[in-house]
Amino acid sequence: MDYEGLTPPAPEAPDAIKTLFTYHQPTPEQIEQYVQIRTAGESLARVIHACCPAGPDRTAAIRKVREAVMTANASIATHNAAAQYR
């Protein structure tokens, strides 16, 4: 496979890729962590909505908070399996 200037995946990448695309049933501890992250994200999104004028920047800011929450939750679910792609 030609990676055209990209770094080829590490030999263990197929297992990490499988981990990234597999459903991970949360443990009770993980559920609590998800709730904490979502609650904090919702609070920040509400502050952004209240303080920023309506428009594309406010929309983008709230979207990025949502993305941050989703990425943080993915980190918990996969035990940071994507770390090897840094």
C-alpha cells in the first residue's frame, strides 16, 4: 500500500483499529465518567449560548464542545486506543 508521504500504521495498528470501531459496553465507573464529561460540556455550551451572539462562530463553538465530549468519551471507552496514532 502506498501511503503517499503518510506514516504507515504501526504493526499493532489493526488491533487498535478494531478497538476503535468496536462497541464497548461501559462499566459503572465509565458511566459516571461519561456523565461528568457530558454535564461539564452541557454547562460550557450553555455559557457559550448565553454569552455569544447568534451566528456561525457560536454554532461552531458549541459543535466543538460536543466534539470534545464525544472524543473524551471515546478515550474512556477505548482506553485511549487511538494514542498510537499521535
